[in-house]
Amino acid sequence: MRRDQVQSYLVGGVNSPVRAFRAVDEEPLVVARAEGPFVYDEEGRRYLDFIGGWGALILGHAHPAVVEAVENAASRGICFGLSHPGEEELAERIAAAFPWIDRVRLVNSGTEACMTAVRLARAVTGRTLCVKFEGCYHGHADGFLVKMGSGGATLGLPSSQGVPSEIAGTTVVLPYNDEGMVRRLFAEQGEEIAAVIVEPVAGNMGVVPPRPGFLETLREETRRWGALLIFDEVMTGFRVSRDGAAGRFGVWPDLLCLGKIIGGGLPIGAVAGPAEIMDLLSPAGPVYQAGTFAGGPVVCAAGNVTLRVCDEEDVWALLERLGRVLDRHLSSLEGVSYVRCGGMWSLFFLEGGAPLDFQEVQRQDSAAFARFHAVLRSRGILAPPSAYEAWFLNTAMDEALLEEAARTIREEVEEARR
Ligand code: PLP
């Protein structure tokens, strides 16, 4: 009997939709344990894991220093709901990577970080509209669950039931990488726009880097019209470089959202920025935000040791070396488009070069990807279970493992296209 036919107390058998593997028409992978670059299923089968906790695990699974730090922290108390030194240390480590940051608020997820950043932007500007880009994901808060209507820039329509149209209508969706549309929207409605939120390297439609000039245009237009620029670096922060996509492309937002890596594999998010904006948050200011578990001792211990090891081992140089192994094997493949930015990458079953926006991404052959995914899984490689998700590298991988994986991937790309 298929696992999804078995009565489960979990809705759809999972706690987050993508884990159901429906986009590739497979059974979910039920993990028994994970170590280094591998996850193991209940039958003891081993998979080279390119999901990597959806990007959270830059050091791989169960890194000994992270496990030790978590154990030590837990033995001193799992939840205080009070201040402790580890949260200040984590904030300081984050601020050290982004020199324009004075303040950090730790929250429990990337979703919360993005919600809070938009709330701050609305408070700062006294305006309502939030601009986002099609194919970018900023968590599951109501205002972000909006897709583009026909004809380019339209007021958002909810793309989930349960989202009131009044809330969806506070979001405007534009195509990614389209500077002209950004300029036109600001020219028409600039004085109503509180914020532009963007994944500065999109990772939630597969990896779509910004075209030269795109981020610069966002910076220019938001500054000109008095709106705030929010970089959602929940995925890219500490991944595409130490100072994220902001540093890699040299464009500095007003507010930064982080998550994933900074928690070392435990639930976390963070909003960060200059004091004059961040000090509007409660208790310093009038913008409310709070959390029972926010900045707890165990997640801070995991985050602190992860960021410390990242610095000590210069993991970004290492990920770049690993990435070059993939480049060698995959960039010349025919019939697919291979895109990599630092430690994240994608393979689109798509002819004609790397996609620049969601519409181009949607032209990929998702059925070919599904066939490819299933065969890779049978050969011990765990790719993300959707053609719209990024693949992640981590420092527990090595060049030999990636050589072998890249050869398998090459063979199976050619098979899946037949
Ligand atoms: N923003 C981006 C860019 C993400 O990739 C994600 C999650 O994948 C989120 C926000 C939401 O983060 P979380 O799942 O921790 O709520």
C-alpha cells in the first residue's frame, strides 16, 4: 500500500508540503538518521543529500562541533524565555558579517523575519503596499501568498484559500529581473509603496541570479521614492558568500532577513538593519513583535558554532571549489540549463540558456525532471523533490563525492531527456 494511502495523523502525511514529494510523483523519503553529506532511510539506504535541510546545513548533517554545542547548551537549560549571553553573541556574529547592521532581532523562522521586516517598513513609511517578485518565496504569511494576475503589474490575487483579498491587495507582484516594470510601477504608485522585498538571488523557483542592474534599480527606485528595500536572504545569507547576496553584488538593502544557516539546523530567523529602523521594534519602539522561543539557548549555541566554523574554515572558498567540480561536468550539458551561485545550484530541463524569471522557469520540462529525480534517488542521490527548488552544497561533501555524483547526474540527464 502506498504510504499516502495509510491513515496518518499528519495532514497529507507531512508537516510541510514539499516533503510529500508530490511534484515528482514519488513516495516521501522517511529519514532514519543523517550524518555528514548523507541521509539514511528506514531501510538503511544511503543518499547523498542535496536538500541539506533546505539550505540550513552548510556544514552537513550532525557536524560534531554543532552536536556538541547543542548537547552542552541543552544540559544547561533548553528554554529560558529570558535573556542569555548566546543571543548577544549570535547577533554580534551576524552584525560582523554585514557592517551596516547595528541591530538584530532573532525570531523563529524565515517567515517571521519577512513578516516583521514588512511591518517595520510600513511603520517607517506610513504606507501600505509591498512589492514582491513572481517566483520569490518569503514564507507563508498572508501577504506573501500572492501571485501575479495577467498583464504584468497587477494588484495581487491570493494564491491560497484563506487569504483575504484585502490583504492580498496590499501586495504588488512584478516579474523578477524586470527593471522596466519596477521603474514603471514606482512612476505610477511610488508614494504608496512601503517596501520592495526580494530574494537577491532567487532560490525558490530554482536558482535565478539577478541580472546586472536589477538589484541596483531596486536600490535606486526605493531610495528615490522613500520606500524600504528588504533583501530576503533567508536562503542566500552566509551561503552565496559570507555577506550574502548583498555583499556578492555590492548592493545594500535597508533591512535584511536571515534564517536557515544562522540556526545551525534549528529553527530560526532574523531581521537586521540600522538602529534608526530597528529601534522601532518593541520594546524600544512602537512596532510589536515577540516570541516565546525567539533566540533560545540551544538554537543560539548551534548558530554560534556554525558561524564560527564557517569563518575559521572559510567555507565559502571551499563551497566554491566544490561547485567548480559540478561546473566542469554540468555546464556543457545539452538540453538543460545548469545555474550555480556559490553553494546553491539548479538544473532546469530547459533549452535556450538560464531562465531570468518565473515565466521562463515555467517552460521547463517538469515531467523530465520527475523521471530524473526518481532515477537519481534509486542511485543514491537525493535531489530536491521539485523542479522549482534549489540544490545545496555543504562542506561535508568532498570533490571525489561530487565527481561521482556529477557523472551520475550527467548520465541521467541524458536518459531523462530521451
Ligand atoms: N524566505 C526564503 C528566501 C526562503 O527560502 C524561506 C524558506 O525556504 C523562507 C523565507 C521562509 O523560511 P521558514 O521556512 O524558516 O519560515
